[in-house]
Amino acid sequence: MMFEPPLTISSPSEAQIVIGAFFSLHNPPTSHGGGRLRECGDIREDYGIHRVEGTFWILDQINANQSILPNITVGYQIRDSCWYAPVALEQTIEFIGKSVLNVGDLIATSNGNRAQLAAIIGPGDSSITMQTHNILQLFEMPQIGYSATAKQLSDKEKYKYFTRVIASDTQQAQAIVDIIRQFQWSYVATIGTEGDYGRGGVEAIRRLLNKDACIGADLTMPIGANITVASQLIKQLVIRAPRAQVLICFCLDHSIRAILQAINELNYTQRFIILASDAWADRLNVIPNNTETVALGAITIKARSLRVPGFEQYFRNLHVYNNTRNVWFHEYWQQKFACTLNGYANNSTRRPNKYPRLCTPERESLKRVPYNEDPKLAFVINSILAVVHGLDKMHKQVCNGTSGLCPDMARMNSSLLMQFLKSSRFTGITGEEVFFDENGDGPGRYDILNLQGIADDFEHHLHYVQVGTWSTGKLTLNTSAMRFFSDQRPLEQLNVRRFCSESCQRGHVKKYTDDEKCCWKCHSCGDAIVLDETTCFTCPPGFWPNEDQTACGLLPITTINFRHPLSIIICFVAAVGILISFFVVYIFVRFNATPVVKSTTRELSYLILMGILFCHLTAFVVLQKPSFIICVLTRLLPGISFSMIYGSLVTKTNRIARILARSKKKIITRRLKFMSARHQLAIACFILVTEVTIVAVTVYRDPPKAVLIETGGRLLLTCKKSLQGIVAPLGFDGLLVFLCTLYAIKTRNLPENFNEAKFIGFSMYTTCVIWLAFAAVYFAIDVKVFSLCVATNASAYVVLIFLFFPKLYLIIFKPEKNQRSAFATNKDIRCHFGSSTTSKSDMSSYRYSEGSSLFRKSVLHRIRFG
């Protein structure tokens, strides 16, 4: 591959030490065809001509100053990199081939020694710098950067022979992040040019932002991308982050131009506040025509590079007819003044003339045109000064203060020079101190600029205003001096969305949407704590969130006690039930031989009353402080109580059903079995033993114990609730209730005088409703003690009311019906009165009839006066 000459200029023959330099004298090649000749673009003034002339200017002063490198002339060899990697790599090989390998024609000094290549400054682009360094470090050639800011170059494992007078992009990224934090912008978008500079800078910003801000969209701009590609990227940005108003642009100049044009064409003129890196800095040539309204208000970062004192005067005095050492100056002159130099056509540049007007010395002069100094010129000069100061320190040590180039320096020791370079500390060309940190990077100093202008005349009044500085981690901003957009609004009049979504209230976390990673909806954590902004955390057992829902605290341990309002009500109801039960027992014992009592099968009635008493006593047991004994009784009492009641009722209703079935037969062949009171009691006791066995098995398989459960922000000490411990015993009792209900339905049509079966039916229907409600409530709540107490009390009261209250009414208020004749049945059914004979029954009935009035009066007296 060939590139058009001249790409190199060298110092005159008296130079003894040469400093190499890469400058982008031309823009990158625009033709990528298959021809052998690849032509670089147009000449560049700021990145090219200024830097070449700055090198001449500073080396003239150094060589004239005998206090530094006395009697040693420092020369130069400048090569055009065209800001293009293939060109730069080819020129790097030329550097190495003609100096380190001693091939080619390097200019000799007056004493016969060859001029030694001490170091190379540049190139300006970070990516190209890395590629050239991979070659230079093979030969231990020191390389000094003046514009390459990529953070990767701080890695001394990879770039051992590289140092730079400019700060790393990490510090520039920190400056940008500090600005974002200053304005409290928590929702931004980023665009970075493809490569180490753009993408490296964006990644540094992302890392430094951490959780202070969210990047809604992060896009990469391909190198050399046109406006079409830029428009597609901006559309993607708006789709991914539709609410983002702050656009961070870590881009090279060609990317900046394309982005501004794309925003303008898409009519997003006042949508974004642009925060740009130092590739934009204070340059006006990155703002294309008709995009001024888009660029206005941009905040740009500029590596602090003060104007080089004295250089402007030197440069303005240059003329095409007196500047013979800069071979690119003729080309620059023609482009600057849009004219053609007489006799310049078809010379060594091989560039065709494109300006019809001939240049005239009287009309063209740099003194009469605007001067916009290269923003990195001070860094270029400081990089040369760094090499010179390193050489001077090396000369003083190696040559022991001898004037001129001693034999020990005739052959350059690059590794030793690199050590002196890194340890150099001197005053730069603008008066600021230059030094290198442990990574070989220069100090981070930046100016914060704000692009402002007058809306009616952007072309002549577009200018940058310095609104702040950033130096070694300290940001200073004058926000009152900032102006934004075409109407030049001050900052306080901007309605910039700082967040994509509003902050969540206490006890809520952020749930991010699928489309936007910076936008969220707030969701309540409920009874959990907020572990972080996106995570709810359920406290472990025994702990509960504090008031702010930020930490878990130990819950207080409580128990169900008799002071609880529900406990008081339950115990009162149970106590009344116990008193009523004892009263019924008293009445039944007092009138044990009367027909009403005898007709109820007294043995079973007393067993039922005992079950009712146990039901009421259950409340007083289960409301005690839980212990092993209490928990065992909690398992035992309900099941046994219900089996006493419903086992007796099953036995009784079964007997009635059998009698009813027998009465419907026309021919009775044999006597019914197990109809006596003794048999009935034995059956009821067998049912009770079965229930006790079931409870014993469940207690053995799942031993009861006191446990802590969490409910209502507290720890409740209660008995362990076992599913099999409640289902198995009460399931058996439920079977008894079902059988009782079934028999009650079968015997519902008994004669009026034999209506106990109907009352059993009423009690069973009500019990079924109670038990269904109990099951629903018991398994739905945590505190099961109250539901158990209510169910047992209610079940006991139902049996008392439907089975015993009618009998009490007859005994107390209707004594005339409590006689044998009142219980006569038709011929189909004979009422059973135990084992008494007919004569004895008649005698008892008679005796009862005589004393009935006296008994009624005494009972009424006791009820009324207690």
C-alpha cells in the first residue's frame, strides 16, 4: 500500500538528538477503493499545521537556551499519521527502520555520530497510539502522549514505555460524573464513538456513576458514520429512553457533527442537553451549519490548555514565501486563502489545484484572518519539554555535567531515559506544573464550557463561556452563568427531568419495567422490610419490621390469657353453661324416678350431661398458658367431650330407629337385642373408648408441645396445632354427628308424645351448621383457641337447649304431664321405661301425682329466689 508524499520532514544536519512526532496533518483517507494509491484528506490547521509550527517554535527556544542540554542540538522528525491507523503503522516502521535498526539515511552530526531518536510523541488518537506502541515497545522506544487519553493506556503491564502529559479519560469521566451529580441528574443517555476513546470513556462514566444515576440508553457510534447512521442511533435512543433529556456524548469530532445533524433533521432541537467530552471542547468547527440551535447550551469539557504565550505572534508572522522548513505549509496556505500558488501545481504533493485564483503576497496574510489556536497545542509543546527535561536529567547523570553529547549518550539508553521521563517535574509552557503519576499520566485539569450565542445571529455570535473548572477531583461551577437552548434560558428555568420515575414512599420498592431499565413502578412490601431499593425481605420467624420497614426487630412474646376480652366472654358463657348443666343434673337426680327422666334413658342422659360439662370446661383449660399438660388436655378434652355427647345420642337415636322399624312389621318374630339401658350404656362407652384410642394414637405420633407462632406483629405462645391431631378425633366425632342426623331424619315422623327424636334432630341440624362454620374459621386463622372454645360452648348449649330444656319445662312447669298416662303411645309403639314393672310404674306415677303440686311450688320458689 502506498501513500502520497510528503509524509515526513526532518531536522537539519546539526541535530544530535532527534524527537520523533506523529501529527495528523491531513484528515483520514476518504477513498477505500482497491487502488494502490490511498490519498489522505484535506490539510488540517489546528491538529496539523499548528502542531508542526509549535514543534519548530519550542525547539528553536530550547536549542537557543544553553542552560538545558548545553551544546546539544535537538532536532525533529515529524510524520503525518492522517489520523489513520494504517498510515501511522507504516510511519512507525519507518521510524524504527531508520533509527533503531540503523537502516536508511538518518542525518549525521558534525562529529560523525548519527543523530539518535530519543522518543516519539503522539499520535493524537488513543486507538492508533495503542497500535503504534505495540511496535515501539518491542524496541524499548519511549512514547509520550499529548492527546491520547484512553484509560487503557494507564495499564503499565501492557504499555510499559508510554507516558503522557495529558490526563487519562478516567479523570475526564470523573469530571463529567461530578457535573451530573452537581445537577442531580439521575437519568441520562450516552453515545460513544467506537474505539478506545469513546467506548472507554462511556464505560468509565458508567463505572463511576455507580448508583448515582441510571443510563437509560447506551449507544455506540461507528467510526466514520454518516448522518443516516446517526439518525438511526438517535431514534433508538428515543425509543429506549423516551424520557431522557441529558445526552452524554463521548465522541470524536466526526461523530459530533453527524449527531448534531441527525438531531436537527429529526426535529429534536430542544430535547437534549448535551454534555460532551474534550473532543468537542471549545471547537466551533464541529458544529455544522444549521445545527447551531441544537448545539446551543451544550456543556463541554476541555482539557485545560491555556493559550501558548508568544505563539500567536510567531504564527501570524509566518508567510508562504519565508517558511521553507514546513513542506505542508504551501498546501495549508492555498486552503486557507482559497487560492493557488504560482508554480505549486504538480509538485511533490501530487495534489491537483482546485482554486482558480492565484495567490498574491499582497492580499494574503495570517495577520488579517481569525486565529483559533489548537486546544491541544500546549500539551504538544509540554510533551516535547518532557522529553527535553528527561534528556537533560539523563545528560547530567551520564555525562557528569560535561557540555555536549558525551560518548555514553551517543547510543541512547531508552530504558534509562524512560525512568528520567517519569520522574520529571517542571513548569509547562503555560506556567502550570507538569508531572506524572504512578501510571505515567499527567494531572487532571479541565475547564467546563457552555456554548452560548444570540438567537438572531449565531454565525457571528456563537461562543464558549467558561462556567467552571475541575482540578484533581474538585469541581467548581458557576451555574448562574449558564444558558441553554436557542432562547438562552438560565438553568433555573429549565424543567429537566432528573428522574425517570418519582421516588417510592416508605415501605415500597422499585419494580422496573421491561422497556426502560431506569423507569420503575412502586410496589408495597406489605409486612416485609425494604432490603434495598428493589428487594423486599420477609423477616425470619420471631421478627417483625420496624416502623420504617428498614430492619427486623424481635417480636414480643404474648399468650392468650383470661384478661383478653374474648377470653372473658368465653369464660363467662362457659361458666353459665356449667351452672346450667349442674342445675339440670340436680333436677334429673331429684326427679330420677319420674316418667320424664326415665323416658330419656337416664344413664345416657347423665353421660351426655358429663360431656356438656367437659365442653364448657375445655375453655378454661385451653385458655391457660401453654405447657405440655395443657397441650395434651387441649387435644383430649374436645374429642372426648363430643364423643360422650354424640356417642350417647347415636346410641339413643339408633334404638329409636330400630323400635320404629320393628313397629312397621306386621309379624314380629323375635325380640330386639341390645335394647336395655345396660346395653345402651355399654355401646356409648365403647364409642368413648374408641375416641380415647384415636386421641392417644395421635398424641403418640405427633406429641403436643408449646410453640411460638407469629401473628399480628407479635409472637403468640400456643399449643402446636397438628392437622391429624384435630382432624382424626373430631373427624370421628363428625361421623357420630352425621349418624345422629341421619337417624333423626329417619325418626322425624314419630307420634307427638314420643317427640325426643325431633329435638335430637333440631340439635343435630344446628350442630352441623356450627361445625361447618367452625371448620371454615379454624383453618383460616392463626389464633385457633377462640374458635375452638366458641365451637365447644355452642355445641354444648345446643344440646342443653334442645334436649334438656323441654324436659326441664315439663318437670318444673307442667308436672301434670310428668306421669305415666301422658307418655301412653298407640298400639304400634310402646314407650320404654327401663326394667320397671307395670304396677311399679303405676305406683310411681300415682305418688308423683300426689306430690307434684308441692314439688312445682318448691322448684318455682328456688328459681325465683335462687
